[in-house]
Amino acid sequence: MAGSVNKVILVGNLGKDPEIRRTQDGRPIANLSIATSETWRDKGTGERKEKTEWHRVVIFNEGLCKVAEQYLKKGAKVYIEGALQTRKWTDQSGVEKYSTEVVLQGFNSTLTMLDGRSGGGGSFADDAGGDFGSSGPSMAPPRRAVASAGGGGRNNDMDDDIPF
Amino acid sequence: MAGSVNKVILVGNLGKDPEIRRTQDGRPIANLSIATSETWRDKGTGERKEKTEWHRVVIFNEGLCKVAEQYLKKGAKVYIEGALQTRKWTDQSGVEKYSTEVVLQGFNSTLTMLDGRSGGGGSFADDAGGDFGSSGPSMAPPRRAVASAGGGGRNNDMDDDIPF
Amino acid sequence: MAGSVNKVILVGNLGKDPEIRRTQDGRPIANLSIATSETWRDKGTGERKEKTEWHRVVIFNEGLCKVAEQYLKKGAKVYIEGALQTRKWTDQSGVEKYSTEVVLQGFNSTLTMLDGRSGGGGSFADDAGGDFGSSGPSMAPPRRAVASAGGGGRNNDMDDDIPF
Amino acid sequence: MAGSVNKVILVGNLGKDPEIRRTQDGRPIANLSIATSETWRDKGTGERKEKTEWHRVVIFNEGLCKVAEQYLKKGAKVYIEGALQTRKWTDQSGVEKYSTEVVLQGFNSTLTMLDGRSGGGGSFADDAGGDFGSSGPSMAPPRRAVASAGGGGRNNDMDDDIPF
DNA sequence: TTTT
DNA sequence: TTTT
């Protein structure tokens, strides 16, 4: 199909520590359980209500898995950007089940810590060991590198003066 | 929870006509089945691959339900903005199942037709019978009304010339 | 034009306290200055680089203006969702200028505090004094009320069991 | 800054053909002029109103530039995802000006054609010559390659049947 | 002018 | 299981 978009944006808190496992060929996969919640006041009774939604987030990218493993803990607030994916599986009693997950994989996936503890954090895009510096043998987490790409050929004399 | 976001953005095509049903008290609910797909070239073989993902979209807002009923058909391309919601239900054989849906309900829900046939289309926000004109006995679909709100107190002399 | 979307999503910190002013007819307008920044490692030198972008955010909605006034301070981290708008104006020397702002107005605008101090906060949608509770003489900030809209007619027996 | 997000999502139509230029070292830069518009009904008079917003979009990524050059024409409808950037420049009379643009550069940039003519289309992410196949001397446009990354270690037996 |  |  030409021209489709499948994007999920969540800001929420981890309900527990990330779970990291490995595939047979050694690639890491991280699972996050992220809570979002809505609060509102009941129109009739006026009482305050809250509803929590839990999201299963699966990270296939190696760099983002490391970020999750090293920096994220139960309770951490994160911004994530991924895609919806529904997986079919069969439970032990042979019943077919579907599980819908938010998948961070390939491009246009992002994981950003929003509580800036530990000095480590920052914003990470899923660069799949891509073009920008952070690859190689170093274990340094990949850095989002928007400003460097295509930097040549542009008058980037952005001093941070405010135009307003 | 202070500060959470639960947002899904899809651009895709309807796999079938919208299904409209009504609650006991007469409120409409529309179900859409939307396909998104990814294409890529296999790194090993070089062949073109495609994977389609199907999304279950549920519209609770009355105005958007009417839009869906009147304007959307199988094959239509739409932009939708909603929230993830996982629902638990029990099938006829007593097995507990979970279903994750993209819910359009309340604020911050949008349904926009992207193939501008039928003159009807346009962009619709889920205004829940809100502040902007489209309420009342009229069956007219709600219109997104960004520019009118707060129009006072602002120099809105934007002529539609391209400023660059 | 049928079918367009104009959306900006920012997560950043306020560079200074919100500035609130009023129109002649008494409507509040809040201006926020929000910083986002990118960090990356230079491919050549390996040194850490950072580039900050400043965004002018204008809030026309009365409820969100109150939230900004009461809860936001210099340094606060926020999630905002608005639309791009370029305004033409003439400076004192008669030169035509353009200013591009992120406008929170009408539907599909959101302001959410991400550092949960003061117990006040929460997530606020721009409901324009709409359908959900928060209107009236009360000064209570508007609450995002997704779950209440259309609540009738749905089996919302979501207990927060995790389906995974 | 740890934890910031700078994202613009537009769905709109090109006001004119893309303009492609090259930097001194030969890198292409594409400029798009994209219109979005809002329609609403005036609360007082009831008449239909429309306001068009024009967005300057700058593409630094070589792959996306080629896509723009080869597939996009005046009138084309596109989905784009980029970041806000304000640039300072001096006009011929020495006046300092600011220009805010939507920049597609590096990760998390997307350009997707929404009117599927010419068979070419599809969805493209800005992969900066990244991990997925499309690099090399071939002029083939980069393909978004979500499903292939991390494919090992996962039961991806998704048949494209609609599961609901 | 923020933040790390 | 989070957070307020």
C-alpha cells in the first residue's frame, strides 16, 4: 500500500524494571510495561475518576535495548515512539490468542527518558547502528544526531538568540 | 498520574465498510478496520517484501460516527488520531480474551478523509458536541474549528499567499 | 482542502515563566518559550555537541491559560500538542516580518506537565469549556476526560489486570 | 537536555513543484511548500470559513530528496514528519530575518506520498544510508524497513487476514 | 531563557 | 506493575 503511517506515541511510567532477553543469535529484546492514565471528574457525581491503561512495549533495536537496560527502572517516566503490531500466538491449551504491542524497531522509533536522573539519559533514536558516530565497538549509547546530518551545505549559524 | 500521553496516529485504508451499531440508549458506535503496511527490500535476497498490519478502530463520538457512516467506504484512505485501549472480554466458550483497539472518544481524537471524493470530506475533530457551531439538531458533521476559537485579540491577517 | 493535518508535538523546558496577557474583551493569552535540544557526537572529532531550539508557544484557550498561569514556571518540563501558524506583522520601522508559532487553540491541543510537582498538575486537553465537568464558575483546571465521553453504551469493565 | 522532543506532523498538498538545489559539495537539498487548511462554520453567521497555512519544508537527506525530485509534483498530497527549526538570515538590505522551517534530516524524519499514483510511491523514512539495504550505488529510493530489523527471534507468522 |  |  502506498502511503501508510503506523505510529504510537506514549508518555508514561514503567510499571516494573525492563525485562531483557536474547534471541538464539544473540540479539537483545527488551520488554517494557508502561502505564498511562486519564483522570476526569464525573459529570454526575462530581467525583474524581482515574483509569490506567497498560501498554506492552517491545524493543528490538540493540542500541535502545542497552539504553533500557542501563538507564530505565520501575517508575521511570519515558517518551516512546513506535508502531502498533498484533501478534498471534497459541497458549499451552492450544487456544489462539492475539497480543498487540508497541514495537520499537528500525526507523522512526524513539525512546527518551523524561526524568533526568543519573546524568546518563538523553534522547535516543533507534539508529540501528547507523550513520552517526555512536556505532563501533564502544558501548556508548547511541545519540540522536539530527543536527549533524546534512550539516554541510547549510548556513547553520544558529546562535541561540530568540527571535521573539 | 500527572503527565501521561496515549496517542495513536494511523494513515491507512479501510479493509471494509464501517460497521455501525447502537448502544441500548441509542448512542452510535462505529468500528473501522484499517490497514497499514510497510515495504522494504530484503537485505539478503534483495527482494521486495511487504507486511500489512490491521488495526481495529472504535469510534464512540456521535459526530465522528456520522462522518464514518456517511463518507467512509471500503478502500477509503483516512488519517485517524486516537488512543490505545485494551479490553478484556469472554468468548462463547468462556475463554478470557484481550482486544486492543484504537479508540476515538473525547478530545484529541481526529478522523480525516484523505481521498477527497464526494465533496463531503474534510477534517473532523471529535468535539463531543462542543463549543463550535456544529452542534444542535442539525445533522451536519462537526467541523474542526481551530481558527475561530480565540480569534479575538489577534491579528489574523494571513492572506493565503505563500510567504516563501 | 479536504484532509489536512497540522500538528506539533514538543517535549521541552520553559526558558522563563509563562507570560499572560489579556485581549480587549478579556480573553487570556499565554506565551511560553520552550527549549528542545539535540545532542550528538561529532563524527570527526568525537566531541559532544548540543543544539538548542527555542519554540514560541501561544495558548488561546482559557482553561489552558489558567493551567499555564497557575502551574508552570521557568524550568518546568511540558508536553504540548498544537498547530503551526505563521503570522505576518510590521515592526516599528515598517519592515514586514513573519513569526511562526505553535498555537494551542481549539481541539487537538494539549498541555501536560511532566514534572509532577505541586500535586496540582495532570494532563489537560483544550476543551474550550466543553462537555466535561470542568466548566462553570469553578476555577478548577479542566481535566482531560477521555474515559467519560461515550462511557454509556460500553462494557468498560477494565480492571487493571495486565494481559501480558 | 535530557528528554526533549521536537516533532512536526503535516498532511497537506504541495503548492508548487519541489525545488531542488545542491550544496557546494554536491549534497541535494529539497524545499517543499505544503499547505494545510482548516475549515469551520462561523458561530455567529453560520457561514463556512477556511484558513490555509503554508509550511516551508526543507529536506536534507539525500534519499528523501530523490524521492521528492522524482515523485512529488505540485498538488501532491504528502505526510511528512520532521522537526521545527528557526534560522536567522540577513536579507539584501541588511535586515535580520528569521525563518522557521520543518526540517527532514537524520532520524525520525518521514516523507510519505498519500496519492498513490505512478506506482512509485510508498513510505520512506530518512535512513541516511543506514542499515537497510537501500544504500550503495543504486539510485533506488530508501525503503522503510521496520519489519526486517530484528526479525530474528520473533514469531512473525502474521498472515494478512483481518483478525476481527 | 531551559535542561543534561 | 507506574504515577498523582
